Amino acid sequence: MTITDLTEKDSAEYKFRLLTTDEGRCSGLPGVMLTVTDILLEMDPTSVSEGERVTLRCRTKCPVGLNPTYIWYKNGQYLEQRASSKNYNFVNSEDAGSYSCAVKGHEDLHSPAVCVHNSNCWSVTYTKRRICVLKGSTVDISCSYTHPTSYIEQGSFWFTQKHPVDISSYSEYAGRVKYNRNTENHHTMIITDLTEKDSAEYKFRLPTTDEGRFSGLPGVILTVTDILLEMDPMSVSEGERVTLRCRTKCTVGLNPTYIWYKNGQRLNNPITSYNSLILDPVGSEDAGNYSCAVGCFERINSPEETLTVRCEYMGC
């Protein structure tokens, strides 16, 4: 079993069950204990002056792997690879900055940054680190940021590995990208008419005076998915069971709901199970063209699939 986009709510004991004919079933007990942890960077003491000692500790609720190694970053740039703690015996101005950490092998998941020996560090904090949206929809990607007061902002923009400067300057984004800077130290990028080619890691860059420049790394992983309807089987006889599944490449929203349509009309109170519509037993009146949509994107329907129901009785 593969679970993506884990949250702490997914922490549980997972058990396998095997169902067989003649009402046979077997469950593997006890199961597998899954603990989903965030990663935090603690600073002790929480405030430090020049010449004092400070300890930084990278924390998780449980060990991630057998002998985890930690990657350390300063001002968003790779600093070193070491154990979970980092000590500065005599803090000086060169040590000042924004620090974060990650578990090796999970470098795309940084801890929130802490500021050492400076109340105004370079930092970028993204509202969401992973976003899944439907093709044809619109997405807002947001962040908040800080920078030393001695630097003055000189514009800001978003970029990707494929598009290393302001993405709004590229032809494939022409007319589809808008920047919103309504709130101080907050920036939102809006992309409309999304296509699967827009799937990428988007990063925010803040240029300033005195050749200052800071990029929020890692960025926001955007996945643009289409929506498909799978039908199993596509042709059935009356009285049999058919299952229709609404599929996306990633989970759209936290707890997505699904809307079902038959011959272009929305179905009211259908029998469903998560992303599946169940017709059991199926009747001749169920034959028709079906499609589905995700609740928050109900104007974006899957392509239709046709259900054929064979008549098995005299007089049909």
C-alpha cells in the first residue's frame, strides 16, 4: 500500500485483511504502526547575543530511519551534513542568519527556519508545500518573507528549474500569471488555465539592494492532474454489480468529495464510497453516459464513459 501526501492524521495502526470465498477472511494482527511526524528546529536559548553559546537541534517525534543524518541550511543555502545538533560556542556576526534543517533523503521537507543573532533574517515561508489541482483550473501559490532591514526590496518573482528567471516573462505563461503584493511581506502568484506542463516546483526569489538575493528553497510542488472515470466492468447484465471510479493523479484538497453525472444530469443521493459510485444490482435504467467531478471543481468534468446493461430476462 502506498500513501502519498501524508499528514499527522494518517498516524495509525494499519492491518492487512485477506478475503476469500465461503466467507473466509484473515487479518494480520498486530498491524504496522505508522507515525507521521513534522520536523522542527529548536534553538536554545531562544535569544542570543554576540559571544554567547547557542545550540540548534533538529527534532522529529520518532526516528526517521535507523541512523538519520541531517542536512543543515543557512539563509536557504546548503551548509553542511551532520548529526541532529549544532553548537555555536561563541556566536558572532558571521553566524547570524536564518537556519533550517532536513532529514537526509527528505531534503524537500525543511523545518521552519529560526533566526540566530538577528531579529531580521532572510526567510521565505510557503503557505502550502504541495498543491494538487485540476487541469483547466486556477491556482494561488503564496508565501510570506522577511529580510534584513539594511536591504531594500527591488522586485520579487517566482521561478522554476526550467524557467530560472521570472516565469511571467516566458511565452508559455503569457497572460496566465498574475502577482499579488497587497500585504506587506506577503506574495501570491496566480496561474490560470493550468495544464499538466505547469507541474513543477515553484520557488520565490527576493532581490534587494547591495546585490542581496534570497530564494525560498525548497519550493512549492505543484501537480496538475486531469480527471478520469474508470468503469469496471463497462458492460454488465442486469442484476450484476458495476463500480465507477473517479481518478486523479494526486489528492485534490484535504478531503475531496465527488459529484456524479448521468447523461449530463447530476445524480442525487447516489450510493458512493470515497471516489467510487456503486450500482448494485444494476438495472436497465442505469445504462447511459457517466462522468464525474471533484466537489471544489464541479465545472471540470471527466470525459464520459458509457455503461451498457444487457437484458437477461424475458420481456426486456
